Amino acid sequence: MNDGCYATHDAPEGPAPHTQRRPRHPGFLRSLIVSAAVPAASCQPTGILDPQGPIASAQLLLLLNSTAIMLVVVVPVILATLGFAWWYRSSNPRASRASDESYEGRIEFVTWSIPALIVILLSGVIWIGSHQLDPRAPIPADIKPLRVEVVALDWKWLFIYPDQRIAAVNQLVVPVGTPIEFRLTSATVMNSFFIPQLGSQIYTMGGMTTHLNLLADAAGEYPGFSANFSGDGFAEMRFIAKAVPPGDFDAWVAQVRGSGSALDEAAYAALAKPGA
């Protein structure tokens, strides 16, 4: 491991609470606020439904196409179930019922052929889309990709920028519009690296290297986390992927170089301790 500077990132503390007069009906007001907030929050896209890169956008399109194909079967089945239940109700004298069992080939053909065709179509769409979204495939761009090496620790993420000779803990900063080439591994147990708004979760395993290519289309802060349970501190394995303009990225690199400490073997050993 090359020596370099590294920085840690701690979440800022929130503002101190202030004293205010208690309302006469706190239960009613609380219920009213919650009732108004839930519909508003449900209308705001987030996570995989709010893609901020080409990979996440392609994955969302694949998800929507797959859902639409499945609804071709689901919706008619639900409507037919409700229709049959209403027509063959006990109070409907016009509904004819036969007690003897019989075989109807045309009904069997329709019953099995439509789901089979849907499965074939769905399989083809997912097969093609999955190969097009191969996480190892580079993203075409005129800009040289940024290399980032990711190490899953207990319970934190170490991001190493080999070309810039810096590293950061739980802080991923990337330039907007630049492809990011991730090389991922784990120094402990198996984990899963996932930035929903950029796409493609991928596993990190000890003694192995996985590859992932992502790109951020717009500046912003995108939550990332481990999507695989890995022990007591699993819930703490969260970070922010911050996409900034190229000039701001260069300034951040210079800041880390000037303020961070050296990431040598002793510093890495201390960093690798659980919860350190």
C-alpha cells in the first residue's frame, strides 16, 4: 500500500433544541402533521427512483419495463378474479354452474400460453439489460476515468485515490461527468457496496477484487451504505458520495494532502480495528 494522506469525515452535530410553549392539543397537532407529511414524502423520488447517473438511469428503466411486463398478467388476473367472484355470487340466478368436471383444451391453452410468453419476454429483457449493465464494463467518455480503490473495514469504508496519493474514510468525493473505476475488496468479512442514486451494488470479499464503473451526471450528495449484514457495526457503514465540479475536486485533493496524516502501515493497522 502506498503511503498517502487520508482524512476522516464525521457527521456535523445538529442545532441545540430551543424551548417553546407547549400546544394545548399536542396529540392532535402531531397526528395532523404526520398525516400531511406522509403523502408529501411519498411523492418525492429517492434512492433508485431518483437516478443521478447513466447506470442508475438504465437500471431504473429495466425495473420499470420488467414491472410493466409483469402487470400485463397481474392486472387481468386481478380483474378476472373480481369479475368471476361477482358473477358467480350466490344471489345471481343467471350464472350457470355445472357440477360435473370436464376438460376444455382452449381454456388450458390460453391459461398456460400467456404466462409462458410473458416469462420468455421478461427473461429476454432482463438477460439483455443485465449484460449491458455489466459492472466491469467501462463507461464511454472523453475524460480519463478516476481510479478509486475501496476497502471494506469493520465498520467503515476506506477510499484510496492511487493517482492522487490520498485516501479518505467514509468520504467519497468525485468530479461530475467523470467515469469512476472502482476496485473493491474487503479486509474483513463480506460486504456490499451500494450507492442507490448512482447504481449497481456490488460485493466486496476478502482476498478477492471486484470491479465497478459509475458516473455522476449532476453535482450533489448521494448516500451510500453496505447492503450486506456484516456484524455489530453494520448499521454504521454509511458514507456520502459527493459529486462536485472538477475544480472543486482538485481543491479537495489539495486540502486532504495538506491537512491529512500519512497512511502508513501503523496508521492502517489502527484504522482496521473494529470501530476505530
